[in-house]
Amino acid sequence: MKRFMTFVLAVGFLIQPFEVQAQEQDEKARQGTYAITNARIETVANGTIERGTVVIEGDRIIAVGENVAIPDGARVIDGSGLHVYPGMIDSGTNLGLTEIGSVAETNDTNEIGDITPHMEALTAVNPNAVAIPVTRVSGVTTVVAEPTGGLLPGTAAVINLFGYTAEQMSAGSKMVIVQFPQEPSGNRPRWQQSGPDRRQERYKDALAKLDEVFDRAELYDRIMTAYAADPSGKEQPVYAPEMDALRPVLSGDVALMVKVDAADDILKAIDWVQKRELPNVVFSGVNEGWRVADKLAEAGIPTLVGPVLATPTRSSDRYDRAYANAGLMAEAGVKVAIRSGESENVRNLPFNAGFAATYGLGKEAALRAVTLAPAEMFGIADDYGSIEVGKKANLFVSDGDPFETSTNILALFIDGFNVPIESRHIDLYEEFLNRDEGRLQPVEILPADN
């Protein structure tokens, strides 16, 4: 069902009339001075400006409002009848880390070993991944690229979807990932069953290992802090990269992303975080968060929810539980952002948000959940997530609601670069819309064999 829905949404996206654009596009992305005038501006942070102007200079927004002076020499984009939105942020993807899921050589999402928090996803991001331009022309300008694999698989990076190098793409935020152990249940297929006793034993071993790692990290932090305070006459401690990567997590300078889905596991993860007194934590996935929303709200833990376009986690649940999950948690007081959990289909983030909006979250909260809310959770809200003076110029111009498949993205800015509306999907659409094979003679049609 999930694959079918994704296919339907993808087809709807591909057949849009891409030839309509707000301006004549440059062949290459360029920074400069731009003024988008007469547009309906969804600032997210400060409401809606029905007919206003956004001025961009370099990589920043320098003016927003109804009566804004347009700088001399600015390139003007007439936004009459159009909408301006902040660039959307996907809070959980493998974008840039994988190209073709079934071809191992194109995947760089995990490393050998169970404890590798020091492995940085940013170093593995491929700026030339084909799925990146496919994603950004849907209005998604920023994503979390996260590693997968073991108990602590690595450090996720928040990246913008434009740049020649991974460093140029970095949005300046990262999170260490913990794949919280899953308590065994009886809902697995027979071929996955290895006996309840053995599965329970592995689960307990994983929890013990997680505690052991953080105990060692705390000890390492105390040793390194003491040595830095007074190194005289002391032997320099042995550098341990795994432990060193966890030091900023213990201090709260780097967030810990705890990936957890089942309701019972969420409750145990809350207890574990509180017991360890970790200061900066977000939960990711939380597919059954609606079942324990009151506990999440009480703990004050923000959540990266999704994918929304999914089937229920249990056969006894209503068909719409995945769609309603974000709304039910928000209603309980949980701060939510939305993630697609995708690699190639991150472009469907707007539709994940659209379903969440329809099934209880509401359009305004859903827009915030893919813009300002994740920016706040990742500590980059001073630069991203809304259309405000001084923030990075990550925004797009559309002819309608970006959560609807019929909407076209007409202009796109990332880090102030006016990025051409181009992608492999658009190229294929235009190629087959205007097929011209240059034939001089008609093709001979052979009779069918009898």
C-alpha cells in the first residue's frame, strides 16, 4: 500500500506543467540582489503578508514587508498571484548517502561496527546525487542526512541541497544517532523468529551495551576535562574517537537523535534519557508516539515524526494512524517535525506534511513542522525555517499550496543562489512531451505474426 501511494504521488508530481516559471532562468545558479514583489508571503514566524516583497542580497534576506524599497540593480521577480514559502526541511533521510538502494556500491549509509558515533555522514554526502535536484525542485531545500546500521551508527548532518562540496552544503548542525534497542514482540513472521528467550537475551544485551558505552563516555569526558585543566606532570590520555564523539552529547552542545518507534520502546527510551540526564535529545520515527503522547509531552522531548505516508504499525489499528500520528502528538503538547525517512523519494516530504495536515495537524502546524520547528530542534533557527530579515535566503515561489500535487515550484533560492528549476524528472517530462526523433522517413510497420 505504501509503495502504491508513493507511486501515485510521484506520477502526479511528474506530470505537472513545468514549463511555466516565474522568470527566465539563468543556466547556472547565481547569487545577487533579487526582489520578489506582489506575492503572498508565508513567513511562518510572523504570519502571512497578503501582498508583499522579499529582497535577497547575497545569501541573506535583507527586507520583507508590504512597503519595501527595491534596491537599484535588483533583479525583479513579479510574484503577482504567486506564493513565497520558506524552504522545507526534511528531518530524516538518506539523501546524498545512497543512489540506488539495490546496488551496494552506491550506498554509503553505514560503517562496519556497532559503535561508530564518530563516523560523520557529512563526509560521505555526494553533492552530485541525482535525487538532490529532483528533491529541491519540490521545495525541499534542507535535509538531515543520517547514517544507519548499529547501536550508534554515526553522526547525522543537516545539509542544504545545493553546493559543489559537502562542506558547502552543510547547514552547520549535526546529531549523534542512537538506534534504541527494540524489545522483542510476537508480531514477527515465522522466518524471523529465533525463540523468545534468545530474542529477549539479545535485547537485554543491547541495553546493557548502550549503558556501558555512555558510562565509558562519561569517564572519558572526566579524564579529558581534568587533563585539559591541568596537563602539567601528567601523561596525555589515549585518544578514543568513539568516546570523543559523545563528549558534546553529554554537554548538550550536540543533540542526541534517539531512533525509536514502538510505544513500549518509547517509554523505555524516555526513562533511559532521564536516568542519564542527557540535556539535548530528540526522538526520531516515533511511529507509535500517539499511543504515549502524554508521556512524551510530560518529558518535553521533541519528535521527528514519520514517514507519514505509511501503513499502521499494528493490524488492529485504524487505517489512518500513521497519517494522524503527528496531529495526535501535537494535540497532546508534543513538539513535532516531519521526516520522510526516504532516500530517492524525499521529494514527497510535502505530501507527508499534507496528509498530516488533513488528518488532524492542520495546515499551519504542518507547514511549521517542515520549516521552523525542525530548525529550532537542530539549533539553526537563527538562519533557517522562516522568512525573516537576516536569515538565509532558503525559499521558493509557487503557484499554489506546496502540499498539493498540482502546485508548481516556479523559482527556488538556496543560500541566496537562484537555482534553476531543473532535474532528471523534468528533463524526461519535457523530452517525452515534445518528442522529435528527427526521422526523414516513416517507420515501417511490420505485420503481426499469425
